[in-house]
Amino acid sequence: MPMRVLITPRSFGKTDTTPLTMLEAEGLEIRRNPADRPLGEDELSQ
């Protein structure tokens, strides 16, 4: 099972996808913020 990385800033990787590509190249599973707002504490713990 690959390690997962939660990316909460909605703008991360929007203008330059290089950081996302680098993380994926290391075998990490990228999870992005699915909401159009900051996540709450209960959502982050899931």
C-alpha cells in the first residue's frame, strides 16, 4: 500500500504540476481537498 499525502491548499500544483509529478514519481498517492473550502478537523482525521 503506497503512502498517501493529503494536499489541502486548493492552489497547490495548479500553475506548475512539477511538485505533484515529483511526489507521484516517488510512489506516493496524492489526495487533494475535495471540498471548495478549508477542511474541518473531523474531515482531516479521516
